[in-house]
Amino acid sequence: MWKTLADWLHAFLNMTRELQEHRVCLRQLEGRIRDTEESVKLLALELRHSREVDAAAREKLLS
């Protein structure tokens, strides 16, 4: 009986440790996702600006 209880306790402690590791990993991934989202937003702004500059240059050439 004590061995079974000790085995369950050991398994529970291992699951608790693994859960904590997963939580840390998820926080890191959430940070990377936020960084990626910010990078994509900046890239979209840069692309929009580039298109506006190109459109203005074409307009200037045509007039």
C-alpha cells in the first residue's frame, strides 16, 4: 500500500513539475508571438509606405 501511495505521489510531483515547465514554455511562446505580431505590423507599415512612394513617383513621371 505504501509503495502504491509513494508511486502515485511521485507521479503527481512529476506531473506538477512538467506542468510548470509547460507554463514557462507557453509564456515564452506568447512573448515570441507578440514580437512576431509587432514585426508583421511594422513590415506592413513599411510595405504601405513603399507602395505610396512608388505611386507618388509614378504619378510624378506621368505628369
